[in-house]
Amino acid sequence: MSAKNLDSKQRWRSVSVGFRVSPQEAYHIDMLVKTSGLTKQEYIIKRLMCEDITIHPNSRILKILCQYLTELTEELKRIEHIGQEDDVLENITYLVELIAKIKD
């Protein structure tokens, strides 16, 4: 059992929840978490509780976006048939939509 933790809203969090994901799912979750600016715990809790996640653009988020776009560009150069890699297309779509929101 994990130790009790008092969070910023004065709630005791003493229950630990864990689950397994594939490497592709883990990468996608990590990308969503990093671009949200939240901790992984905060992000997952907000998503599970169907709460809105507001991204406040800053230089750190922009740097992370550029890093992911560079990785995706390299992946696209490597792939011959893009139709076979749905994960890459989903990641590109997410990043392009996020950049469009930041520009507005």
C-alpha cells in the first residue's frame, strides 16, 4: 500500500491505481501528457473524470511540440506506406490541431 499523500486541494490520496499499456499507447499517452503541461497523474485523473484540459502555451510546451514534430518527420521519412501506420497519422493530427489552437 502506498503512503498517504496530501494534494493541493487538501485530499488524502492513499490508493494506487495501475494498468498496462502497449509501447505505442504509452508513447501516445506520454505525448498527450507532455503537451498538456500537467503531470501524468493529473492528466489521467482529469481524463478519467471527463474534466476539460486547458493548455496554457509557453516556451516549454512549444519546445516539446517542436521535438515531437521532428520525431514525426523522421518517422515519415522512414515509412514507405503511410497508410499502414495509423499511430503516426493520429499523432500528426493531434499536434497540428494543438498548434492551430495555440495560434488562435
